[in-house]
Amino acid sequence: MSIIHTDRWLEEDYHQPLNISKKLLKYFEDVTERELYDYLIMHGMYRPVQNGKETVEKLINLDCWNIVLKEWKRLKKIWNGPDIPIFIFPSDEQNTQIKREFKGKSGVAFKDKLFLFLPVDIEVNELRALFTHEYNHICVLANNKKNDDHYTLVESVLIEGLAESAVKHHLGEKYTAKWTNYYNSKELQNFLERIILPNKDLKKNEREHMKILYGKGFYPKMVGYCVGFYLIQKLLQEDKVSYPLLMKLSLSDVRNLLEI
């Protein structure tokens, strides 16, 4: 299935996002268009602005849909990944955190579909980096067949570390996220021992799981993501395994290599 022609949806209904959300309902279960749109906004989907149609035209002119299609074909072959629907929309210009932390781009991956939210000025390699991160999630989830709520905190940490390590492996350090440089290795080891490991079995449906992963409340910012990247990079730098081989392993195997 791969790329869905959301460019056409946006040309017709940019200012009526609930109409777009209604088109998405067939890909979800037990959700209304309002609930779905609110959920996607939480992850960075656009809220209509007056000149928003110009953003849509610019993204079309940048050929974003074809760039993602080519990248999906390439990574699908490398990772033996699944064929899933991919949805592209503008990102939320009013979300200051996404602008500050993620260069205005965002995304969300489910086990059977993927959403990308793009700023008007996105560069080609930044788009490739975002897609690489999110599609990596899809491939890792496909290799570890578990119900979403059954993933533990330490597994979520490793999933994020694998995804951003994929960006570094395929595109270089220049295109990794800002959060990969928030802390030094001594701080990250301390976070691993003091925050992640004592809570490693928290399930995804437990509130503290997501708070730690994103570093909300009193936790260090993006602590779960940062520790995950630290752990995967540590494996790679110590030559315990190559990245292509890492992608063939289960999360349990990765944990065993890390002895966590």
C-alpha cells in the first residue's frame, strides 16, 4: 500500500481537518474523527492556519511524497520491512516544542501504519531522517510481535535507540536529533542505573512509562530516548554487533547483549 495521496486530501480539505480525519477512520478501530485528530495533534499534526494552503503547495513542490516513497522502497529492501500505509501532513506550526527539539518535524508509528508531519522548509535529508526513524519502529515492531501495551520501558528505550541509531548509520551524525547530545556518557550511565533499570518493567499503558521515556515532570528531558541511543551506540562502538545484524535480532537478544 505504502504512500497514501494525502496531498490530494489536503488540497481539498486543508481547512476542514475533521474531514481528513474521517478518511483515516478505516485504518483505526473504535475511535471518532475528533478523537483521532486530537491524538494526531498531540504527535505534531497541523492545525489549520490562514496561509496553510501555501504550505501544502510547497510540500508538494518539494516532492515529499515521492522522496518518502523512494526511501521506503530502499529501507524495506534493507530491513525486509512490511508494506504499510504512510500518511504525510504538514506539522503544527504552533507547537514550540517540535520546533525547538525536532526542527519542526514529527511523526508517529503504529505497528501497521505510519504518519509524518513536515514543516514547510524541510530539507531532503531531514525528511529522510524522520522517515528512517519512524519506519525503523515499524520494522522493529514487526520483528517483535507483541501487543502494544505489553512493551516494557526498557524495550521502549531500546526501540528509540535503534531508530535514531538507524539515522546515524544511514545518514550520518549530522542528521541525528538534537537530544542525542543532551548528556555525556557518565550522565547517561547514571540515568540508566538510577531511572531506567529500577523501572524497566513498567508497561506502556502505565503513566510513568511515558513520563520517563520523554522526560516529563521531574525526569531529565528525553531521558528514555537518550539512554536508548547511548545503549545502542555503546553496543556498536564496542564492536559487539554491526547495525545490520542488530536489526535481525529480537529486543530480548539486544537486552542480552547489553546484559540488562
